[in-house]
Amino acid sequence: MPYVAPVDDIMHALKTAAGLEALIADGIIATDMDTVSAVISEAGKFGAEVLDPLNWSGDRQGSKLVDGVVHTPAGWKEAYGQFAAAGWGSLPCSEEHGGQGLPQMVSMAASEIWNSANMGFGLCPLLTQGAIDAVEAHGSAFLKHTFLPKMVSGEWTGTMNLTEPHAGSDLGHLRAKAEKQSDGTYKITGTKIFITYGDHEMTENIVHLVLARLPDAPPGTRGISLFLVPKYMVGTDGVRGARNDVICAGLEHKLGIHASPTCVMKFGEKGGANGYLIGKENRGLNVMFIMMNAARLAVGVQGVAIAERATQRALEYARERKQGRTASSKGHEMGPIVEHADVRRNLMTMKAMTQAARAICLVTARETDVSRLAKDPAVRAAAANKVALLTPIAKAFSTDIGCEVASIGVQIHGGMGFVEETGAAQYYRDARILPIYEGTNGIQAIDLVSRKLPLDGGKVVENYIGELWKTCEEVRASNRPEFGRMAERLSDTVIALSEATRYLMQTMQTNPDAAMAGATPYLRLFGLASGGVYLARGALAATRDGSGGSQYVALARFFAENLATAAPGLKETVVGGADSTLGMALSA
Amino acid sequence: MPYVAPVDDIMHALKTAAGLEALIADGIIATDMDTVSAVISEAGKFGAEVLDPLNWSGDRQGSKLVDGVVHTPAGWKEAYGQFAAAGWGSLPCSEEHGGQGLPQMVSMAASEIWNSANMGFGLCPLLTQGAIDAVEAHGSAFLKHTFLPKMVSGEWTGTMNLTEPHAGSDLGHLRAKAEKQSDGTYKITGTKIFITYGDHEMTENIVHLVLARLPDAPPGTRGISLFLVPKYMVGTDGVRGARNDVICAGLEHKLGIHASPTCVMKFGEKGGANGYLIGKENRGLNVMFIMMNAARLAVGVQGVAIAERATQRALEYARERKQGRTASSKGHEMGPIVEHADVRRNLMTMKAMTQAARAICLVTARETDVSRLAKDPAVRAAAANKVALLTPIAKAFSTDIGCEVASIGVQIHGGMGFVEETGAAQYYRDARILPIYEGTNGIQAIDLVSRKLPLDGGKVVENYIGELWKTCEEVRASNRPEFGRMAERLSDTVIALSEATRYLMQTMQTNPDAAMAGATPYLRLFGLASGGVYLARGALAATRDGSGGSQYVALARFFAENLATAAPGLKETVVGGADSTLGMALSA
């Protein structure tokens, strides 16, 4: 069944949870709602018409390495060409370098669409965007002049080269080397793994951003520098020159995202690849973190995307597949399984989790925009702190539910869900990378507890929980019968989050390991509280403006009464589970 | 890393949760602990030495259909021959037909081992056992004489042919036909799908059990009969005769269990396959349910099996893989990830969930044995009711956690987990069929609420919860510091189960759809309560007999303080979530 972009759901989340209209009214974002809606609708068409039809065939064919050349699946190069020509790769890029200067909120909404339609494809622009961000923020005038315009236009793609076989999450131990040349450039040598779109023939050049270590660099993460290493050298006239000393030495055989080539990259097999320093020597990780934070949100959006796609397919199947008697059955006839209560629970879970994660990601995008565009430096700083706080939730909660929703999608199909041709299994396979890459979800949880809760002495999270609580009170005050027990359940959830937060802030001081033991259930609790409140804001808005939107009330109520109910138990696990988590001997 | 059968964990569950020693002492089971231990150890060796080495290669090669013949992967035929020759296929079969007459508890323990080592292989004896059970219970003297000995010896395998394209869960609508012949046999025609090991060349014959409908049969499930249809006809002398009119017309291309051929079977393409009635005309479903109930427990055991295998691999990896600093790191050295608190939470969750599900399955097997072997008919009847109650929990809870644990296993491997060669991804793929086949887990939950709770006017579940509560009181009374808050958490869990049960019993009378809406969270709650209590019994025993076993105390405490904490929230969902589950318009 073909993909249909959920334009209404995206617009609803942008308006209600992320408050886009207010940002436009305040002049912080220079666009209007009609433009946003038009862009998202057009993106939806492109996703449905160009990317979605290649998703399944791309999975079956996969990318292949033949005689040192990576071949993407049939149709990929043409689709990429159309994508770049239509300007989809440049939505959020600065107008100075040929971009469209649209806000991050719109860019992330479009990114959801590419990744729903075709996650194996969507990864390529996702990584390119990260490389653009880094060059834009820290590249020299030469690098900006020479590389940015063609990256923004989509003529060239970009990659991020971090991981080495022995250094995955722990970048401090990476070994790739960079030696300074007399002309100010560097010779790069080393092997990188898990490089997404590390090589392909879709564009005439590829811009690699590579972490490496100078000979005299201090050990650990303070001795890492970032370099730009093009696949082909480029003259000051912008003309493509000789091939650089970098090759793809192998492709991984993966569980999913088969179309996306995951490359082993070798730099300097013939003496050293030519590279240019980005930012300062030994400060590469700072630049990389800028890219990684944006990429973490983008990966969270991929979680939303795969959940949306799995939900659409499951709902369609449940409406068509007939098994068993239901209220609408006549005589011995079977009714559609969508009418069975247990199938409804599954579908409601899929829809509610997806919309909640979407709201969390779009709120994070909103705060990114405010942190860049607001006039008041204090407002910008507060928004930047909120981005820092929410990024691990956006990444980990959304990708966890991406996997869960994709798994429910398989289940709704019954035996057909286990048959690859049905398509549900591909989402289940593709989704599984999301909790792993761009920092595993465990690392996100640790980041949340150890670095984000202490921000501004704990005031950032305290203020945020205060905002959530305000919505709980609005729900209670509205006193609408169709809200059911939403106020009670959401209040319990936010109270649980508040108590768990207080416990972790204290425990981080006295027993950091015990705090870390609670990080993952705490992040889940945080996601349930945020997601539940954002859906409730959508429900409040839907009833306030009288425009209907009863489905948003129903989703918010379902989330509060069926999913957020897990919150108090998660708090118990956080505050009472550490001793038994840490006590048992597990080492060999 | 090679599989090592968890003999200690299995024996511990058999002794403490399933009370095997008491059954032996009471003379209900005619064996001794040394024999049981020896059988399980030997099974462990066979699994590790013969089946485990073929698991990965079997997945890569898969079974193939070439010119109408199904080819299993390299090594399969030889391994199956060794399996049969060693008598592993006949553990629980009656001695009358050449079996070894061992209790179901031992058979299920061995079945865990085959499926941990190689689930694609383990399915073949699993299905054969179901066919043996049906023929043993309801076959004519001719069928028993002609087919049983070779099925028990493993010379021939068996299949279950239920599903048709339009009739998966709803067997009442199946269309396969049977016409009675003048000699008392039947001609069978029709197409069946999803037939596990429906064809292969490992044995010289295959015995298909096939559901079909007589021309004058009443509509629905009361018009279904069961037939035995051999691949090759067999003379009264037991000699294999002509090929029967049944072929494999295709193999499914599946997400996992690639080695296990999932066949489209065509019966009667040349006029009708010869079949023999099993049991009575139009009463086939009754016989099939005997097989299916046993198979449901066996599938639950597959959930335990895949969880165990995923846990072993993840633990081994976590001990070897070094990333980040830990307590044992020196200077800038990285420590093994098993020492990180968040990884420990993952590993503890895997271990605790696996041992809890194992206990639930082995208790269900225990009650099966008592229902067959106890002298007192009242004891037998009570045990049969307990089997009925626990079978949906054993099947659904164990297979849900099988998927969850396999997914955590991928996560612990980081990026390597997404690379197929690592092996963790295979478990994630293989596990996904388990919540689907032998009745989806949604159907198990509905069965639990609609058919099992009302057993004996609700007394069966009431008594069962009473037993769980008794353990909570023992834990409280023991007052051991190393139990932490186990008593409190388990009591909360059993109280939640009790309240949810009372609500569902009432609601089934007044609003069945609302009760059904809570079935899935209720089943999860039931599994947490049962699993937590069984682990607690293990912990109590480990402290009582002074034999050490501190790991069982640690697991029980972890389960209570970290996983059973979800119970009160699940109860809230069951009792308060139905309206919002059923309220939203989802139909097209």
C-alpha cells in the first residue's frame, strides 16, 4: 500500500505542541503557515511519488560493492537527482550558500517524510546536512567557498567518519592519523567503519568529514581534530580534480537499511589522503558534537518516520483483513480485524506513540530555531538549554518506540507479517539500527542524567517540568468529559518524573553508578511525560478552537489512560532498582 | 560464541518453581533427579555439539525448493539422523510405541535446548511431537500400528495443516474438502499455507495432519474433521508405497527461521490425496486443540530458548568489548562494557526475564504431568485446569519476552549487533515469529480472559492467585536483607493481578468488548506476577538449603524491584483504559 504523508498530523503537532503560529506572530520565524503547509504537502507528494516506490526494491537489491565501486539500487541515482534538483536538500541551509533558510521545524517535518517513504534513501541527505552544518559553523572561507555551494545544492553529498573498529562509542581512543604538510593541508591515514553512504556513484563528489589525531596530540578526546577529505580534489575554480587517496574497502551485510551502503573506508593506503582542518587542531570533537546533536534529533525523527509508515500499513491491513466475527459481521461472515478490541489496542498504541514522539521531535526542532533566531540572547540561551535537555529524549524515546511500533505492525499482520513480501518486516529490520547509531540509547540516557539534568544547576529541567505541570492543570481545569481520566493520569506521570528527577539529581552527587543504573527507565519516563503532555496540548487546542480534531482528543486520552500509566512504575524502578541492578556478579 | 546449555538454571527452575523433587517423592513421576540431570546434560551436549554449529549456516543457506523438492541446508539431514538415532525425538512418547516415557517437564527442558541451539531445526521435532500426540490420543488401531512407531523413532516426521490463505486465526472458514470413499478412507483436496517442514528429504516419509470439511458438514468450526495424509502411502506391512497426491507448491520468503521450510501445500491436484480420519467426523477441532495446546507450551519454550541464546551471546560480548572507563580501568584504558551500569541493567533484564519465563513454562509442563499421572482424579482435574489457565501465559509472555530479550541483545552489541555476521540479529529475526504462530499473542490474551478466567466459576484463577500470595507472605516472613524490597514489590504485583482479575470477571458479564480491550496488558501483568513469584520461590529455596545460589536471589530481587514494578500501571490500563481504546473511529 502506498505511503500517504500525514500532513494533518504534522501540522497539528507544529501548531499545538510546537507553537509555530506564535513564533511566526512574534517574528522569530520569518514565514507563514500557508507556506509551511505547502512545503510539507509538496514534500509529501515527492516522498509518495518518487521515494516510496523504491523502498521495497531498494531493500531487496541493496547496495553492492563491485570492483571497488559502490552501486546503489536501481532508480537511486535518478531519485537523488530529482531530490537535489527540487531543492529538498537545501531546506534549512543558509541563503548565503544557496539554501532556502527554512526553520528546523519544517526541515525536520520534511525529513520525517523522506524517512517514512524510504529510510535507506533518507540517510543520505541526513548525513549531508550534518556535514553542511559543520562546514558552515567552523569551516575556513576557502572550505565554505569551495565546498558548501555544491553540498547545499545536493550536487555533492557528505559523510561523517567517526567510528573505528576498536573505538565506537568511546572516540577518545581513535587512531586515524593526520600529519600537517608545508602548505597547511594534512595527510590523513586510517580506517573508519560504519560510514553511511561512504561511497556511491550518485554524485560526482563526496565530502568526508574525518576525525583524526595529530602526531603530538594529547591522548583522549582532547587530542582529536576534524578534517574535510574530498573523494576528488577540487581546485579553487571549483572544478573537480584528481581522485584523493580514500577508498571503500567493504560494505557491511546488515539486518536492515540494505539500500544504504555502510562502508569500511580506508584513508591513505597510498601515502595519505589530502585533508583540510575544520576548526582548530585538537578541537574536532567540539565541531563533531554540533553535527551529532543535530543528527541525534534527525535520527529521532527517523524513529517517528518508521513508526508512521508501520502504522499506516498495519491500519490498512486491519481494515481489509477479515477474521472472526465482529459487531459488523452478518451471520457467519467474518469482520475486519480493525474491529477487534485487541487489534484496536495495538493500532491505538501505534498511533498514539507515533504522534507523541513526533511532537517531542518537533518541539526540539522548535527550540533549535528559537536558539538561533530569537533576538533576546537570554531567550536564545534558554532555548539552547532546552534543546540540550530534549535531544536525548527525542533521539532515544522516538527510536525505541520506532522499534516497538514496527514490531506491533508485524504482529497485526499475523503470519503475513513474517513474510518479507508483505513489507511490514522491512520496517522491523530497518528500525533496529535507530536505537544504536548516533550514540546508543543507553548513551543518550546517561547523557540526560549526567550532563543535562545538572544544566544551570538543575533549573533547566525544573522549569521544563513546571511547564508540563501547567498543562496538567489546564487539562484538569478544562474538566471536559471526553478527556476521561486524562488529568489524573498525566498528573501522576509528571509527579513521577519530578520525583525521579529529584532522586537522580541527589544520587548523582552521592552514588553516580546508582544514578546511571536508573538512566534508561528515567528516559522512558521522561518521554511518556513529555509525549503525554504534548498530546494533551493538542487535545486542548482541538477543543478550544472548535475546529473538531476529535481524533487528537482521543489519542491524547488513550495515551494518558493506557501508556502513561507505566510512569509511576518506572519511577519505582529508578529510585528503588539500582542496588539489585548493580549487585550481581556478571563479569567473567 | 558457542552455546552452552544452562543446565543449572533449568535444574533450579525444575526443583524450585516446578517442584520436581516432590513429584518424584510422591511417586507421581517415576524417575529420579540424577536421571533428569543426566538427560538434560546430555541434551545440552547434543545441542551444543551437533545443532548449534549449524544454526548460522542454516540461516544463511535457508531451505530451497528446486524442481518440486525441498532442500534443507547442508548438514541438516545428517543432524536430523543423529537426533533421531539418539532417541531425542521420543523423550515424552509412550513406551508402548517405542518412546521413553519421560515427563513433559524433562521433554520441555530438552526442547528449550534444541531451540536455543538452532530454532530452525527445533521446529521439526516440535511439530512431529504434536502429530504424535494427536494420533496417540485419537488415532485408530490401524493408524497407531502403521504410523506411530516410525514417528516416535523419528524415522518419519509430522506436520500440522490448519491455515488457508483466507482462514488463519479463524479456522471456521476453512475450505479444504474431504470426500469419503467406499473403503472408509477419504480423498482430500485443498491448499494449506504456512506449513512448517511441510516437505523435505530428511526422512523417507512425512505424516501430514490436515483439517478439512466433509461435503455435508455443518458450517463453522463444528464442521471440521482431521485427517492423516501421508506423503507416501504405507502398506499394512509398514512398507512405504506410492507417492500420495500432495506436493509442496512454494516456500515463503521469511524474516527469520530461514532454515525451516514454510510450505504452501497442495492436496489433491491430481484428483485427491488419500487420507484417514482421526477421531470422529466434524470433531477435528477437538483433536487439533489437544495438539495446539501442547504446541502452545512448546512455542512458549521457544521464547525462553531464543532469550537464553541471545543472553549468552550478549553477556559474552559485554565481557570482551571494551569501551569507556570503568571501575577496573587503569589510566586511560577502556574497561569491559559489562561493568557499565546501563549495560548491567540490560543484561540483568535479559537474565531475569529468561529465567522467569522458563519457570512459567516448566510449571505448566509440571501441571501437564500431574494432569496425566496423578492417581487422584480430583488432583488430575485440578492440574488440567491449571494447564488450561497457564498455557496462554506460557505461550504469550514467554514469546513476547523472547522478542524483547533478543532486541536487547542486538542493542548490547552496538553497531556490531546490526551486522548479520555477529549473530545477534538472527535471534531478533527468528524470535519475531513466536508471538504470531500457534495462535497470536492477542488470541492467547483473549483466550485467557474469555475462557480461562471463568474456569470452574473463577475458582481456578482465584486459587492460583492465592498460591502466589502465599509466596509473597513467605518472602515477607523470611525478612532477609538480601531480598531488598522484594516482598513489597511482589505483593503490589499480586494485588494488582487480583484486582485486575476481579474487574475482568465482572466486565466480561457486562461489557465483553471492554474486557477484551484489557486482555493484552492483563496477560503481561499475569506473567510478571507468576514469573516474579517463581523466581522468589527459587530465591527462598536458595537461602533455605544453604547451598548458595546467590545468583537466584539476585535475579529474583532484580525482577521484583525493576520489572514487576510495571504491574500496578498495567492494572490501571486494564481497569481504566477500555473506553479510550474502543472510542476512536479507526475503520476506513
